[in-house]
Amino acid sequence: MADSKNKRSHKSGMAPGTMMHTGEKKQDKIRITVANYNERSATFDECKTAEEAIKKSKGHGYVTWINVDGLHDLDSIRKIGEKYKLHPLLLEDIVSTDQRPKVEDYGNYIFIVMRMLQRSEKGKILSEQFSLVLGPDYVISFQETQGDCFDPIRNRIGHAQGNIRKNGADYLCYTLMDSIVDNYFVILEEFGEHIEKLEMKIIENADSKTVQTLNHMKREAIMIRKSVWPLREVINNLVRGYPVIKKPTILYLRDVYDHTIQIIDNVETYRDMLSSMLDIYLSSVSNRMNEVMKVLTIIATIFIPLTFLTGVYGMNFHYMPELTWHYGYFILLGLMAVVVIFMLSYFKRKKWM
């Protein structure tokens, strides 16, 4: 993370549109896949270079989908941008991986930035930037790492399932966005299950590790909120219409908008639950401390009169009336026992123990 901030600081003073990768290099080599399809056929090709990907792009009656995994190869991204005449500011935003979700209109094409959520092997929620360029007959997607939630879309293209091959590039763009939003539901369901387990653990027996887990989940909730909250405005702008988006596709985008609102509501609910769980933990710790203090107070209260009796008969006066009693020691022990029993019964009547 420190490297990312340092690289962004290095951009200070550079000309607008200067490309500099400000994120972490998450894979060694860039990976480019090209899909060309229409209603009759579909082809998928994996390319090693941008030049090869450009040659594989058909156009002219086909919808072309170019997906780029890895944003550190600036030369390859620049060549793709030159082929499709993408604005330098757009290319700069693609390789700056801390962009806020947004949509920008460039006339013949639009630029969309989203956040893709994935769960790592260790169970940590990861957020990566996903950029989309939607043109009249092409979609270009850029993501930081290989691995996404688009395999069902690839299968639908390859096997001509659904309406995806009957529609244009705008419909493909919708399906990619819808897949990302649907994956939010999967992440949030797992997140909600973890919250329920953590809540039970806090109520039953919370410890320092539980607090660390709670703070970690609060940070994840903030990250999810930052990824999802601006998306509502993005999709709302798309629903209002752009030249490259056809009217039938707008109906589908409205459905994505409804899903986004539902996700935002869930995120806010989980954030409130995590905040209340911290209050529950603090109350639980306070209650346990009160129980300990109550026990110690009862013990101290019981021993106060016993200490008084032993103190009185521990004084070194020669003439004390009870010192010469034959059974004085046993009488004093009996008196102490009576005092203890009396105080315990009194505490129970008062429901102090």
C-alpha cells in the first residue's frame, strides 16, 4: 500500500493524461483474451501481446470483447487505446487503480469504473478496480488480476444461451456489470454469516481476538460501502441514456439499479450491526467486571466484622475479661461463623448474590 501512495505522489506535476501505474503489480505477465461473436458464431482467443489481440478483433457484424488482466504493462494498454482512439485521460484512469466508481461520456464511447469484490483463499475480502469501455460494437474491460466472476457469461456466449448473442455490445456491458453486482450479494451473504457467528461469540465469551476480528470486519464493511455506494449514481446515469446504449438495454440496467439499492441497504444494516456489536462487547466486559467486583466486595464485607473481632482480641492488654475463659477461643470461632451465616443470608434476601 505504501508503494501505491509513493507512486501516486510521483505523478505530482506531470502533464494530464500521463500514464503511470499507481497500484500493486499483482501478476507477472499481462493476459489478454478476445471474444468475437454474433448470432451465428462465437470465437475465443487468448493473446500474449496487444498487437495479437488487435489482429484478432473482427468488428464488422461482430461484437468484440477484449479483456485485459493486469494493468502494469503500460505499453500494451497504450496500443489498445491507440487502436480504439481512447482519450489519454481515460488511459490514465485505467492504470490509476484507486478510482472511485464513475461513468464518463466521450462521445463515441463511454468509460465506466467499478470495484470488483473477491474473497481470497484466507477469507479476506479484496477489492480491485474494473474498468469498462463501451463502444458501438466493442467492449474493452481492464482488471488488476486474473480471475473474475464472468465465466457464466463466457459460457452463455460460447453456447448461445440466453439473449446475449442476439444483442449488441451494450447488452454485453450490462451483463458484465450485472455479474459484478450479483457477486456483491454472494460476498454480503458470507459477510452476514460471519457477523452472526461473531455476535454469538461476543455474547457468550468475548476476548481480545474477538475484538480484533470485529475491527477487521468494520474495515471490510467500510471498504464494501466505498465500492458500492457510488455505483448507484453510476447506474442511474446510465439509465438516463447514452447514444451507445439502446433503449431495451436500459430496462435491464434499471434492474441492476434496484439490486444496487438493495445491496446498499444491506451494507448499511451490517455496518449498524457491527457498531452495535462493539457496544455489546463493551457492555459484556463491563458486566463481567461488575460481577468480579461484586464477589470481591461480598468477600471483603464478610471479613470486615471478622477482622474487627480478631483485632479486638489481638490487643495486648493484660486485663481483658474474656482472655481467661476456658472456651473463649471456640466461642469466638462460633461467633465468627454466626456472623458469616447471618451476612450471607442477608445478602441473599437482598438479592445481592
